[in-house]
Amino acid sequence: MDAEFVLQVGEKYDYTIDMSSKWAGDTIASVVWTFPTGLTGSAQTNTATTATTWIERTVSGSLVVSALLTSAAGRKEVVNWMFKG
């Protein structure tokens, strides 16, 4: 797991992945987010170095959000976040 967060039912916050140090000199070309039932993603945006999504929780329990990032040079990174609450 790349990170763990506490998000209570009914809460909604923005979360950002920063690839500037990991992919120095490369840029984010695309991001594919995967949300389980109980977590809803919205307002997904990305810049050359960051990927952001808003996440809202509708059910309790431990749930995982995944992001597949692909760089302009063809690098791929999977980021998994655990949400508890």
C-alpha cells in the first residue's frame, strides 16, 4: 500500500499524487483511476507532474483506490491508497 487515509462516510476531499521526484524530466501522459463501491471519484485532473482526484466515501470499511499513471516516455506506475473509516 502506498498510503493510508482516514475518510469518514459523507466526507469528500481531494488527494494528489506527485511524480515530480520519481519521474524527474518526464511528464504524466495519462492517469486511469479505479474506485471500489463505496468510494466515488470526481474532478480528476493532472498536470505534467501531479494527478488529483476528489474522493467521497459512501460506506464504511477498508477500501482501496488505485491509479495507473503512464508517463510520456512510457513509464508506468501503479499507486494504491487504503481508505479506512
